[in-house]
Amino acid sequence: MDVWSLSPGFNKNGGWAFSGAVQEHSGSRMNHPISKLRRLHKPHPSPVAPCCANPPQRLRDRPLIMADDAKAKGNKAFAEGRYDDAIAHFSEAIDLASGNHVLYSNRSAAYASIKKYDAALSDARKTVDLKPDWAKGYGRLGAAYLGLGDAEQAVAAYEKGLELDPASEALKSGLADARAASARARGSPPQGASPFGKIFQGPEIWTKLTADPTTRGYLQQPDFLRMIQDIQKNPNNLNMYLSDPRMMQVIGVLLNVKMRGPMDEMATESPDPEQAKSRPEPAKEASEPEPQPEPMEVLEEEKEVKQRKAEAQKEKEAGNAAYKKKDFETAIQHYTQSMELDDSDISYITNRAAVYLEMGKVGLSVIGGGWEEMEGTNLKRGVCGGDLNGDTSNLYEECIQDCNKAVERGRELHSDFKMIARALTRKGTALTKLAKTSKDYEPAIETFQKALTEHRNPDTLRKLNDAERMKKELEQQEYFDPKLADEEREKGNELFKLQKYPEAVKHYTEALRRNPKDQRVYSNRAACYTKLGALPEGLKDTEKCIELDPSFSKGYTRKGAIQFLMKEYDKALETYQEGLKHDPNNQELMDGVRRCVEQINKTNRGEISPEELKERQAKAMQDPEIQSILTDPVMRQVLIDLQENPKAAQDHLKNPQVMHKIQKLVSAGIVQMK
């Protein structure tokens, strides 16, 4: 887990601390009932400047984010003993965030680790200048002075730090080391000094330990070597290791004395390596003058971040439970608290947006001291006497604001695409709820499309299709004007009489846009298409005309005429016959039936050319109904019997369904009756 240093007023990504509150606006919205809910979570003040004066917030935050990344790399390098790399990373972070005292503190420790005490002292002084009330900075200062041999200044620095933090063990240990160094400089042994400390000084110690067969084995044990080196650096630490039987053996070897005691049996043989590994290693902070970045600095930050995340999750779970119970006010409080505790998870923002959205759907508004459910606009007074006008647009606006925050924050955090898509989908849904005109649906459609580019979700796709359909319906409703439609139809009729068919089509089309329910316009436009030879388009218009008004005779005559021109005589006959059911005395329909029968009989008598017959049969074979008849095994047998077994054929023709299908084939020119 990354460890971040939170500067006052900033979050871990370098931005202003996120309050999770809804931004207040000037004007009438300040007095809106929803302001009562806003008071539940007061926003932190954030600086506002004209956009022309400063770059966007995201650009201003970028150097601080990069500084935190470099700091984390420096901590990792230091922990791995790569002090030069750590210095480089801390220096990079300082270039990006020169006012961060922690960066100078850590670089001071890194310099001290490679014994560059002058540089360590410079950084320690800078730390104290930036943060005079930070005890750890004086620890760095004392360590640097101690490394340079200025024990008196080191004592003063440690004492200053203890004034700020009397419980710091690191400062207490550093002060003890500084006082011991000061005492040695004055030539008097400090209180508690071991009389055997001097025997560990000088290079001959290693010769004696190597020569002795017992202590020679100890030299292969890393913890033993660290113990001897610690005593060489600070002889006073010898008392810390006297409980180790190996130390008693070493003292005996160095003094040329046979050491015996209660642990005599262990003084003559090497201790078990496993025991040596399990033995706790003495703390280095009490003995080494070289400062190390205290792990507590990192651990405390990690612990605090984990604790805040855990608390945020608890608040989120509480909000989810309240949401399921439709206790929306409580849910919003919990989600807002989650946002304030942890701004690295946009799910808290999208959840609060979902609450606002749901409140708008069920029709809730803030009234007086609580929430009131609205039944349309019938309720006129709330439970606490407040007026209720049924307007929930403010709730959808709050949802949209939260979704915008979630998307922006999600981009900064490189959140999962699904989370960003979810926020965009909720925003689009809220926009559709606010839409009152076809134009209002355009931003909702655009938002749904953006959500689908992030993550293709079936629910988002369905909402996009619904929004596009509603937009189209509203456009038609907004354009609907029967009076203007009649004017356009009359213009088209005049142009039709003048044989200006393309111009007439334009006016008929405009009339249909103004009034798409007028069957007369479809019939007239079909007549224009027929004159222009656009028979398929004309056929569609006649079918729409009949759909709008099945009793409109003109629709059947126009459709039959087009089918006759397409040489689909069987279909034209059916159309004319269907029209006669609604208008039995219509002479135009009866003439159409007569023409179709003549053409069908002409085909049966073989009075058409082979090319024309072939063309008719090819068209008929494209008809799904004809294909179904010809592939029916029963009808195939009937056709065979008609050719080979006249008696059986007579029995088949008694069946009305079989007779109808045969007549269909005859009308299509597939079968000829002679």
C-alpha cells in the first residue's frame, strides 16, 4: 500500500481536501428545501479563482501527485538499503514539493546513513525551519550533529525534541548516545559504562576470536558480528549483551581467562544456529549515532489511512442498509461521511448519486424537518407545514453533480472503467428525467454514448435506445400541426395536377411530418411515386394508408394498381377483393378485379409470350407464400395427381384449402388450367 503524507488542507493526491458536500449556488437555490440536507454535511471552503488566472485544478495537482510517488520510491529504496537511490528520489520529490518538511527529514536520514553528515545537517535544519513544532526534525538535527562529532549541539537538539514529544523513545535513545559521546570527549566515563568496553577496541580483537576454536564459529553468525560491531561503536552497550552466553565466552578469550558459571556448559560450544536466529536483535536506535528514517513515520501514516478506509467502508455499508429500507436521508449522511473519510473510492459518490436519483423517481422532497413522499402533485402541504409543489428537479441536479465529481475523480485515480461507466449512466438517467423537449434529450444521449465507450453494458444500451426513441417521438409531437399539414397537402395537389411530381412529393412529405396520421397524404404521395416509377415506395405508402384507415377505398385502388403494374396479378386481385369488402359498389375496385382476371385467364390460355410467362413465374417464385405452397409435401402430391390421376385430383379439389392454394398458383402463372 502506498504511504502518503497529508499536508494541511490537501488530500493525498495533492488536491484540496474533498468534503463530499454539494456545492452551493447563488440565487434562489440557496433557499431551496434541499439546502436543509446540505447542512447535514458542511462543505470545506475551497479556493475559487477565475479560469483565466490559474490552470485547471487537475494540472495544479499533478506536481504534488508526482512528488508523493517519488517519496514512496525513496522510502522503498531506503528500506532496501539503497541510500543513494533514496537520496535521488527524495531530491526529485523536493523539486516538486519544496515545502514538504517530511521530504527533507527523510533525505537527511539517507545522507546520514552514508555518513554525509554535512548534507544531513543542512536538510535537518531545513526540516526544523519548515516545521518548528515537529519533534522528529530535532531528532534528525541531533543525529547530524552527533555524526559530525558535535555532541553538545546534539544534546541540545535532542532535548528540544523531547520538549515537544516527551514520550519519543528515539529521542531518548539519541539523547543518551549524545551524552555518552559528550562524556567521552571530556575524558570521563559516563554513568553506567562497562569496565570491559575498552577490550573490544583495536584490530587484534578479530585475531583473538579467530584463533580460539570456540569463538571462531561465532564469526559465521551475522547477529554475533552485529553485536561486536555495536559494542565497538559504543562500549557502553556491552551491558545489553552480557546475558548472551557467547559474550561471556568472548570476554574470557579477550582477557585470557577461563570464564565459568551457571552457563558453563554453553561456554565451550557454539550455540544452536536456530536459537541464534530466534534471539531478538538489540535495537539499533539506542546504539548507532547514524540516524535511520524511523519506520513509525510510515507505519503511522499507513495505519491512519487503513483506519480511515475501514471507517469509510462501515459508513458505506450503513448507507446501503438505509438505502434498502428507503431511509434516504440516513443513507445520504452515511455516504457523505464515507466520502469525507476516503476520497480514493468513487463508489461512495456514485452511491449518493443513486440515492438522489431514486428519490427523484419515487417523488421525494425535503419539507420542513424531514422527507415527504409525493403522489404526483396532489400533495400541497408537507408534514411540517412546508409547501410542496411536486418539483424533484433539484434532486436530479444533485445526482448529476455527484456523477460529474465521480467521473472527474475517477479519471484522476485511474478507477475501473466500469465505475466511470456507472456514473455516466446514472447521469444520463437523471438527464432524461429532467428532459421536457426533444433538445433536452441530446445531452442524455451523448452521456449514454460516453458510458458505452467506457464499458458496454446492456442496461446502458437499453437506456440509450429509449432516450433516442423518446427524442424522436417528442420531435414529432413538437412538429405536429394539422393546419400546416393541410396547407402542404393542398400545395402538393396543385403540383400533382401540373405533373410536377418530385415537387409534389416534397410537399406531401412535409405534410406527413406535420401530421403523420393523415391517410390521404400517404395515398396522394403513392400516386406521385407511381407516376415516377418508384413502385416499391408507392406500395409502402399504400400499405400505411390502409393501416391508418382500413375503410379508405382509395388506398386499395392505389395499392392494386401498383401491384398490377408490377405484374403481380394474383396479389392485385386479392387487394381489389379486400377493398370491395369495405366498399362493394366501388366501380374502380370492380374494374381492377376484372383486369386482373383477364390477365390471369390470358396466362392460362397461353396467350402471353414465353418471356413474359418466365418473368411472371420468376417473380412468383420470390413470393414466400408461393414458396411455402410448392415445398408442402401434401401440395406436391396434389400437383402430381392433377397431372397423372384425374380421379384423385377431383377429390383434392373438394378441399377448400387445397382449392385456394391451387388458385393462388394459377393466378401467379405457376400452374395453368386447360
